[in-house]
Amino acid sequence: MIRQKKNITKIFSSEDKTGIKKFSNLYGKYGMTKEEFLERFNKDGYVILPDVLSIDLIIKLKEAILGSLELQAAIIGKSSNRYFGKLLCAPVFGNTFPVFFELLKEKEWLQPVQWLLDELFIINLYASSCIPPDNDKASQYIHVDLPRYIPGYHFGMGVLIATDDFTKENGATKMLKGSHLTLIKPEEEYFTNNSEQFICKAGSILYFNPNLWHATGYNSTRNWRTAAVLGFTRPWMKQYADIPRLLKKYNVDISSYSQDVFQLLGYYSQPPDNMEDFSVPLEKRMFRQKVV
Ligand SMILES: O=C(O)CCC(=O)C(=O)O
């Protein structure tokens, strides 16, 4: 049940032993409690929240994605559509497009992730999912993002941020409600007849269980359909791309960002690369586990 918007938008934070800020369990601006969100998420395998991010931010994010795709194509020497729509690691382009980090300073859209995964979650994947006009059938395959399943346990959460309006015509994502509860792939015909589409305005967000069977739609328009896609996981899971190492390799300056941003990027979830790490206080270690 979605309630009327409540004017309790501030998210309070406190600090635990690791020095990393915690989120609260207050109502978000979406008028949905933690319990309501999680109930729907666990039943359907996804929740759509409309108009979460401001249009100013979304315009900057879309520009950053398209600009970074050009830069990435130059680095890897491939610019075919197959490679073109997917960024491997958006923060690599953060010197040119700081919006990739600014997005991580916005707390409200991250609140549902915290509800599911607790405060020490990290970014596993920070990418894009852009589809060209007349995208081929191969790109519309029905898939899950994480083929591991422990009933009642959440390894992670997928977050798709629409940086364009998503329509039936431009290939809005298709999701099969409740399908996160089985690893058996649905028949194509069943999927086609029963899936829902993420039809929304730019700035809306699809939060989904990585076990959910889903697919990109067909883009019959003449424009690209753009989106950012992020995967969040528990801090002990290996990242899809090693963000701290990539940012070092490409000299990305993140010195002005807070500990919260470092936490999200995985800086406090690295396996130690030195013998001293074992003997330094928790808040100085390369891997900061929650103390239980
Ligand atoms: O871009 C889309 O519509 C879907 C993205 C997707 O399938 C994924 O990120 O796993």
C-alpha cells in the first residue's frame, strides 16, 4: 500500500564503530515504510518508485552516461552497439563527469537498499544499460542477474535508474512478478504474456531482486533509451569490476568525497594487501567487517 506523501524526508544518520554512517528506518519521501517496501519487494521481486531523482540530476547523469560510453569505446577500441550501451565501471569517468559520485551523496534513493542489505552494503556494479533503436533479439534475452539462491537471504539488490522516459515503444524493461523465487527460466511465451513493463518518467527507479527474471524490451523508436544500472551487494562479495583499483589506475580523484561514498565504492571491503593490516584498529583496516 502506498500512503500519501509524508513530509518526513530527512534521513538521520549516526556513526558506528567503523566510522561509517548508518541510515534510519524513518518514512522515506515516497510515503512507504520499510515494512511496506520489503513486503512488496519480497512478494513481487521488485518495487518501482516514481520520480525519485530530480530532473536536473537526471539530465546530468544521462549526459555523463552517453559521454562516458564514447570515452570507453575509445579506450577499448570497440564501438559496436553490443559494447556501446554498457559501461563497465561508470566511476572511472568521474573526473570528467563528477555526477557519478554526486549521485552517491544523495541518500534518499539509497534508503531502500539499506532497508534490504543493512548499512555496510557496497556497489558491486555501477554501469549503464542503454539500448539503441531497433535493438537485436540477443539483447532482449530473459535472464537473472545473480543465479544464486538461498531462500530468505538477500545477496544484493539491482537498481535501474531511468534517465529517459521509459515507454512500451522504446523498450521499457520487462519483469515477471514473483519469478525471483525460482531459478527455473520461464518459457518465452509465458514471459511475454505475463511480464510487466517498467513504464515510467525519467528519474524513476526500479529496485529489483537480482534473482528476478527480466529482460530489456524492443526499442522501435529512433532514439537510444538510456539508463543507469547499479548492483548493490553485501560487503564480503567480490565486485563485478574492482572499483578501487580501476579508479587508481585511471587516476580518478575522489579525495573530496566522504567516507560514505568510499564505503559504497568498496574501499573498505578490500582484501588486505599488506601484513600490517591485521594489527591496525578496525577503522583503519582495508576490510571493515561489522562487529557481531
Ligand atoms: O536495460 C534494461 O531494460 C534491463 C537491464 C538489465 O537487464 C540488467 O541490467 O540486468
